[in-house]
Amino acid sequence: MLQRKLLLLWQLLLHCKTMKNDIEERINEIQASMMESAKSCFTKSELSHLYYLITVTGKFFNYLQTSTANLQSDLELRYTMETVFNGVDSFCSVSAAYRILVGATSSTISWDEVSVPTFNEQFTSKFHEFTAESKFEKQCRLLLDLFKLEIVLAGLLYD
């Protein structure tokens, strides 16, 4: 399973356009900060899953910002969606680890407002909240919400 995840992530990295340097740097900073904060409360496996979610979410954001192709026929989208589906186990693992933290909160997503036409705007807004947040528990909640959005879009567009 991990080998398939790594293969899909590699394919996504090869097929996605290069992340803007400032976004890539910010994602690297977030990874370092969140991994450091999570060391005391997450297992090694959960840390690996957390790292995967941060990476995929950063690449997903980059894809939304740089792609001008048709969402329904784009090869890059296909790789992106497969990578998201492959991250469901990671999402479940990090969600379980997060729920037992002091300060854990419920999702902040208004599900009645999520739609394909407004998805990019919703995801981008939530992503900026995620990159601006410095408290681990809040940042982890935002990451989980972002990945939920990725799962929803992947499900809607999967064919």
C-alpha cells in the first residue's frame, strides 16, 4: 500500500506543474513545524501519514492555481485524484490521532456550501487559513478539512 502511495505521489509530482517557490517553501516550513509539533503525540506511522497529507494538499493547491485545462479530461487531474484516493488511509490515521488531542475541534466546513463551481475559491480560502495558522491543533484541523474537500472533489469528478 505504501509503495502504491509513493508511486502515485511520484507520478503527481512528475505531472503537476512546478510549485511556485514561495508556496513550496511555505509548505516545507509547515511540514517541518507540524512534524516537530506532532512528534510528542503521534506515532511514527501517523507522522508519515501527516507528512503525506501535507505534501498532497500542497500539490493539490498548486494544481488548482496553475491548471487551466478542462477538469473532466485533464491527465494531471486524474493523477491528482488517484493520489487523493490513495491518501484516504492517511486521512483516517491522522484524523484518529487528531481527535484525541487536547484542543481538537470539529470540522469547520459548511457542507451545504461546497460545490464544484465554487470549489477553487473555497479550497484556496481554507488553504490560506492553513498556511497562516501557527498553532498545531488548529493547523491540523484545517489540513483535515482541506483533505476532506479534496476527497469530495475527487469523488465528484471520478469517472
